[in-house]
Amino acid sequence: MLSVELHTHSSLSYDGRDPVELILEQAEAVGLDAIAVTDHDEIDASLEAAELAPEYGLVGIPGMEISSKAGHVLGLGLKEAVPPGLSFESTLEAIHAQGGLAVIPHPFQEARHGVMARISREQLARGDAIEVYNSRLFTGRANRQAERYARSRELPMTAGSDAHISEMVGQAVTRVDADERSADAILAAIADGRTTVEGKRTPWRISVQQFAGGVTRRLNRVLSILR
């Protein structure tokens, strides 16, 4: 079983803080086997991380967190960026056109761009896998809803730290029963449902820091555009 982190953000995300090198160092330090950097509507840092990952003893999985019209979708195994602003269905199609895997993160956390605010349960089932444990939880209710839904539909399940600072990488991991230690084998195993999930809550103080940092960085970007 491989220990895989499928949901992290680098400084290329408007709300991320650290460069990919720090993220990879943390992943190596906590004993992960593989990692995907999934920046918001950006892929360059993820492609860089995937290239650098073997230097840290890791398998790198290129991907991104895409802002569809319905909410966030993780595209894993991508070669190039999927544009934001597409419909939920078109976003899935764009991911699949690259041979990628569409994982639906925090679907029931509507305040954090979870897709269930704008799509039906039937549409949600079109995802390749459901993130049933997101480390940035409040009460845990949304995670439990996601797990119940995935089990009822017999959909593959994943976990993710949703880390926006390097210290939180590895808070939630997906254990993957892959045939070999490669990105393709890991994604194939996830699609087959050969996963288990485990994780722990991101500490409240870290969640507050991540939120505040994201607001500050977004404001700075807006101000730089207006200047």
C-alpha cells in the first residue's frame, strides 16, 4: 500500500504560501510515497513538483484544482491546464480528454466551493472518485456526508490534507493498493477503488492562519493589478 497525498497547494495558488521544494521536503519527512500539488486553476507548480519528486524519493502526480461553474474539481494525471469556468460536465470531459482522473473534493462543503450547491446527486456520481475526508473540516459533518454518498454509490474514495502551507502536508492521506510505484498505477488503482483513507483535522489555529493568509494574498494580487 502506498501513502499518497492528493490535495495540496503551493505558492502559485492565490491562497498558498510555500514553494514546491518545501512541500516535497515535508512529504518526504512524513514518509509519503506520492504527492499531487493541486493549485487553484494553475498547473505549472504541479508539473515542476512532479519532475522534482523523484529527488525526494516520491512519485509526483501532476494535477490542479479546477474552478468549474459548479465548484471545485480535482484533475489528476493532467498534462496541461484545464480552463476554469466550464460546466461541471465539461470540466470532467476536459480532464478525461487528457486521460486524467476527476476527483470531487469536499463536495458537501458548500461554503468552500463544494459542488453540491449547484449539481444533483446523480451528477456527482459522474466523478471518478469522491474526496470523503478533507482535513480542513469544521464539524466533520460534510466529510461524513461525502463518505455515506460514496459508499451508497460504490464510488472510489480519497482523502486530502488540502494543505495551503507545507507543515500540513500529510494530515490526510489515501492508502492506495497500486500494482507498482508510478503515477499511472496509482491513478488506475484509485479508479478501481483500491483505496482506504485516513487523516486528522487541521488544527484550528492553522486553519485560521491559512484563511487569513489567503485573504491577504488575494487582496495583494488585486491591488497589484489595479496599480
